[in-house]
Amino acid sequence: MTGAARQQISFDDFERVDIRVGTVLKAEPFPEARKPAFRLTVDFGPDIGVKRSSAQITRHYSLEELPGRRVAAVVNFPPRQIGPMMSEVLCLGFPDEDGAVVLVGVDRDVPNGGKLF
């Protein structure tokens, strides 16, 4: 998705979206997904806990390289049924030139559960 920025929002609108950093604990195949995806188990620290996500990131990432990786995710969307699993968080990324997802990460060590501001 490219194009012009969307309509302006207030800072209060931004604060309602709870984006946190977490560490991928486990990445598994997800053959039941409609589009190629992995099942991720992500640790967001003691306040939020461990959550699961379906992530369409198979083009740029392998199952072996994901554990230990830091990711940013929206943690306050309602859970969503994706095939046989309940996806509890939305891992964030940007599209490459072909539309494949490149994950958002952090470049320094921060505690799991840290909130984006």
C-alpha cells in the first residue's frame, strides 16, 4: 500500500493504538492459512504476556531466523480467527516493492512490552 498520507488524526487517536515490542519465542509453519504465513509466539513481558500471531512474512524470513527477533505489534485489537488459530496481536511491517512484508523492529535492546510513543 502506497500513496498519500491518510486523513489527519488527533494525538488521542494515536494513543488508543497500543503498539508494543516483543521477542519471538517460537515460529511455526501455518499451512492452513489462506496465504503463506507463519504462526508466531511472542513474549510481550509480564504485563501483557505471551501472545500468538499469524504473520504473512514467509518471503523474507525463515522459521529458523525468527526466534529471538524483536517485533513491534498492535496488542489491543480484538483477537481474530485465522483458519484454525486465534491471532491475538498484529505484528507490524512495511511492504517491499512487491508488497511482501518486512517486519518493523528495534535497533537497540529494550524491555519486552515497551510501548511505542
